Amino acid sequence: MSDKIRSVTHVQNIRYDRDRETLIIIDQTLLPGEERFIETRSPREMYDAIRKLQIRGAPAIGIYAGYCMYALARTIEAPEPETFYRKLEEYGDYLNSSRPTAVNLSWAIRTQLAVARAYLGDSREELLEALYQSAAAIHRDDMDKCARISELGLSLLREGDGVLTHCNAGPLATSRYGTGQGPFFLAAERGMKLRVFSDETRPLLQGARLTSYELYRAGVDVTLICDNMASMVMKNGWVQACMVGCDRVAANGDTANKIGTSGVAILASHYGIPFYVLGPTSTIDRNCPAGGDIKIELRDPEEIKTMWYEKPMALPGVKCFNPAFDVTDHSLIAAIVTEKGICRPPYTQSLAALFEDKA
């Protein structure tokens, strides 16, 4: 590996402007053709930003939700502390209903509600400041976790490896490096050469629109492929590892990620290629025993039939099945990489060990 460190450009996907008290995100639905930053102020705008995927990626949604809860708390005018808390709780429930599968969303909302509860007896100014500092801490914490995950993930790769990835788990979906694509950005900074194959990731095309966009900007050798080409590049011997992010990890190691991920894992198993899942410990749902207990979000059929086409690609009456995620069985996963370490099977033991008190 080269000792040369190069500058890699990262898109700042979330920013809170305290001078203007405004929450700003890049509208990911417009990428890569247009980089537009939008302001979200009302509960409906925040809900829509998550639901419509203007902000997406489990960690990024968690960061965004933290800032949302602070911004919404600023709008609540309630003389009684309990009335204030109940209203903030209502806002949290509303936001949480936008994307039920990503555990980071509910986690960040619970975190902010706990902060609000702790400061209910203090002044309004102190409570709001505590909520802002908590949101900023969630953001900083994710940056630190992404750096650590990227470091550990890169340790699984060698100079010249071909790596296949699915969906988008880079800086746009998280912060700084990312999770599933984080090792690629870190490798680019260090002058380590990798070849990345990016699945287009139908029907929302995050791999095409976002992953290839980010990696190309960072100077990474990226090749965009259709989802159904993954088997061929694996068979040709061009892929030595697969790396993906995750939206939820069950206690047994089953993982929910963008639809199509389980198919990539099955192909990788067939060709003897290690399949790695990268994500922060906040995506591990210890109360979810197995993948079958994960609620899978169903999305608008028009995403399949009309969303990216000049003309509809199916007749209006044609039925569609459009799940946002699928679940990859733990038996197909070579390792789960978290900021606390690399977990190997059996995951019921290695994931649980991450939360043990080491003191």
C-alpha cells in the first residue's frame, strides 16, 4: 500500500445552520444531475424528506432525525413541561412512521426524547441547547464510527482487489467515509488501488445515481453494472469480496438492506466470495431475534413502472410488488464489521459481545 495520502472530496449531506436555525440537506433524488440543497422546517417537510428519499441511508436518517427533533422542539410553545414532552413525542412518532425498517430513525428519536425528559425541569433555553448538543453528538459519533468501520473494513481487502457493492452506503448515506463503501474512500486517500463494481440497484438506482457518483468524484476505479450482471463479474474472477451496508441487523446476524442484497450474497456464496456487511452498532436491533421479525417497507409501485422513464414501462393495470429491503441470512455473511470490531459467526455470540461491559 502506498504511504501517499490524497484529498478525497465528500459531499456534506446534512448541515444545521445555527445562525439561521435551519436544517439543510442535499436532495438525493436529484443526484447526480443536480446538486441542490434544500431546507426542511415543518414536520411534513421532514417526514417527506425521509419518505421520499431526499435523505436516505440508515445512519444519515438517524443524524437527520436528531436534528429534526431539536428543530421541532423549538417550535413547541407549551407552558407545562409534560405538555411540551407529549407534543415532542407526537412529532417523534410521526417521523418514525416515515421509514419503519431503518432502526437508526427510531433510535435517534428515542435518544432525543430521553434528553428532553432529562431536562424537562430546566429552562427552555437549557433544554433546547441540550437537544442541539445531543443531535450534534449523534453526528460526530457517526463520523467517528464510519472512520473506524472503514479502517476495519479495509483490513479485509488487499491491493488490487475487485469489490462488488450494492445500493449506497457511502458519505451520502452516513457521514464522512460511509460504511459499506467507506473502505473504498479510505483506500483512495491512502493510494491503495481497488476496483469497485457498483450494482445499479433497481428500482431506485442508488448504486448508479449515488455510489458511482461518489466514488467517481473521489477518484476510485468504479464500474457501474446492472444488478443482473453481478453473477458474470463474479464468475469472471473480477470480484474478491462483496461489501454492503445495512439498515437493521437482527440478534442472530440476519441483516436487512436494500432489495437485491440477499441475491448478491447468494451469488457470492456460490462463487466462494466473502460477503461482508458493514454498519454501526446502532443498526443492531437486540430486540429482534431474526430476520423474519423485521418489518419490510413496501413502496409505491410507480417506482417500478414510471419513476425513471420518459414513458411508462408497464401498463397501468399491471400489479407490482415493490419491497424496499430484503433480508440476508446470517449463514451467507462472512463477517459483520462494526466500529467496535469485526464479528464472525456465530453471530448470536459475537454481536452480543459488542454490548458487554468491559469494565
